[in-house]
Amino acid sequence: MRRRLRMLLPIALLPLIAAALMLVARPASAAALTRVTGFGNNPTNLNMYVYVPNNVAPQPALLLLVHYCSGSASGIFNGNGRDYVNAADRYGYVIVLPEATRSGSCFDVSSPQGLKRDGGSDSTGIMSMVSWARSRYHVDPARIVVSGFSSGAMMTNVLAAQYPDVFSAASAFSGVPAGCFATTDGSLWNSTCSGGRLIKTAAQWATQARAMYPGYTGGYPRMQLWHGTTDTTLAYPNFGEEIKQWTALHGLSQTPSFTDHPQSSWTRTRYGSTGTLATIEGVSIAGVGHALPQTGQLAYAISFLGLDRTSAPPTTPPTTPSSTPPSNPPSTPPSSPVTTPPTSSTAGPAACRVTATVSAWSTGLTESITITNTGGSAVNGWSLNFALPAGQTISSGWNASYAPSSGAVTAKDASYNAAIPAGGSVTIGFQATHTGNSAAPTAFTLNGNACGVG
């Protein structure tokens, strides 16, 4: 009997052994977006999701990816943020996705609590998520970055200002400067800011950002900013205001150190360093509204954030802000390739083409004007003449001086964009009030020569 049991026992074990071998041979389950609870202090009851690729790096980078109003973690994960996910599979970084749970699913970038480090609103809960992921996945502390779209872009600016000692770089698609949406009435919407009508000096914007982390004297993250010129949700002038803020926080001039056009409708400007890991990078997309990112754009953000690497990018630490911000030239939307200003502003005949784009609301508008030199030689010093439609009055402008404010207007070059090389262009713009007619001018002359339009 005992002998029979000894013979049968190995036979009985065979199915168990086979099952075990099947478990060993079965491929690992695919990585998925996963809900996390109990991650720490979460005063506004946000949801947290995390994505960890199957082949996570030994000391991975961490991307904080923040969704838009009415969005969700799964919406951005499976939608317009998907290129970030695919790159995580390739490069092994971790993605944390916060999710707003209030009505409208917007993030708080408006309240006094939301605009203060550890102030007890959304940013506090988001940073609890970052801390949880840092410790759990052995994240490289030099490679924690943030990116967001719309409401998430506004939060990206706020987080970079509140926690500059945590984030090394940020990329914001269609946002506003940190603090621009501030309110005191309990509302989370600031129509003055959203309409592009909150205009400040670079020093004022920098002061507002520094107030979010009082006493901090260190450097700030590298910043990449994207905006469409016809955005009517978060109007295009906010792009220039963001550039003012971040160049001032880094102690840089608003004059670009590099300009190019990666695609025909893009104008990319860099400030400070000029490579892929520039200190500040702005990308203006002509003729596009509140619809960023578009196909292919996240590839540029991935490179700027240093996520296409397996270790921290070899860059110098963020610039420590100077006690006295530099005096900056007139600002907002960046313009043409930078050239040495001419010693003489004597203007000659010019062959030209002008494109004018208007973004209007009930009683106001912003207008972006791109002047292209279609001649065979550089224009050294320029004046652009046009007639504003009746009822329009210019209230402020950028990249040019404007006089008078209504009727037949002359826009005169700024010192830093007076030269337009052959085939080159410069973009200027203004904000105006109107009484019903928000159309663009129909004719332009550059240095006395009629320009083609459109």
C-alpha cells in the first residue's frame, strides 16, 4: 500500500507542476492606468492615477500630467496626451495623473489657498501624489517634470512657481501666467485674464510668482510655453505675459536668443540657452485656437522635458533670479529671427506680405499682424501703415509702437526687431476696444509700399 502511494504521488503532482509552469511562462500583464487612494494630504478630494510602464527604469523620471477643464485622467491618458504614454513605454518613466472632481473638472488656480505653497487646495493634493510616487518608484529627484493642457497648463505654471525646488522643467499648452487667474470672490474663473486683458510688467509677474513661495531664493524650472494665435478661450496675449513672467524669474531679457520655424505655422523662440534644453522656449501656432496639443507637438515637449533620456540631462542648474530684474524691451508674442539692430533706422522701399488675425469678444479684440519681407534684401527700419475700422481704438500693443490709437495708424519697429531679413518675418500685435466692428484692416503699406494681404 505504501509502495502504491509512493508511485501515485508523483503522478498526482503532475497537474500542479504543469499549472505552475504555465504561470511562469504566462507573459506579465500589460501596464495600465491605475487608481491610487490613500496617497496623503488631499484637501480638495482629487483623484490620483498612475501609469508605470512594464519596463520602468531603475531610477525613472516622473511626469506629472494635468488635464483640461471638463477632462479626466483617462481622457488625457487615452486622448491628446497619448504620445506621453507611448514615450513612457519606450523610456521607462512614470506618469502621475491628478483628476479634478469638482463640477466642471477644472483645477483651482484662482483661490488664495490655491496660489500658495502648501496652501490647502488642489496643488497641495497634487504634491502629495508626487511625493507618494517619488518614494514608491525610486524616482530621480532631478527629473521630476510637469505638463498640462488648458486648465492643466494654468496649473503647470502655478506648480512651477510654488514648487520650483521640486520640478526641473515644465511644458504648458494654452495656459496663462502663474497668478493671472487669481480671484477673491470664491469664483474659479477670471474673465479679465482669460480674455488676455490682464497686462503687467515682467517684474510684476515675477513678483506675483515669487509670492507663492515666500523667502525662496533658488532657481526656477525651465519652461516651455505653447499657444495658438486665435485662441478665444485663453486669449493669445497670455502667451506673451507668460514669457514675461518666466524670463524675469530667470533673470533673462525678453529678446529671444534664437528663433526658428519647425513648421510653417510655428514660430519658436528661445531665451537664455538656445538648444533643445533651452531655459525658456515659446512656440506660437498661427491660425490655431484653443486646440493644443496637436499631432506631433508632444514629441517636442518630450525632448524639452528631457524625458527621452535615461538620466538627468547635462544642463546647468536653473538660473538664480537676480535681485534687480533686467529692463526688457516691449513684450508679448515673440517675433522674428533676432538680428543686430541697425545703426540707422532709415527706411527704404519694401516688398511685403501681411497676415492679420483677430480674436474678438463683446467689446474688445486682440490682433496679431505678421509682416513678411518678400524682397531680395533686408529691410533696415520699418513703418507699417494701416487704417483701423471705425470704432476701434488701440489700448496697448507689443513689438511695435502705435500712433495714433485710432483711424490711420502707423506701427513703428522696436529696436530689437527693426531688421527684417529677406524672406524673414516679424510678428507684432495690439489690443483694442471696438463698438461692433471687430474686422482686421484690409490694406497695409510698409515703408510706403503696398503689401499683399493674407
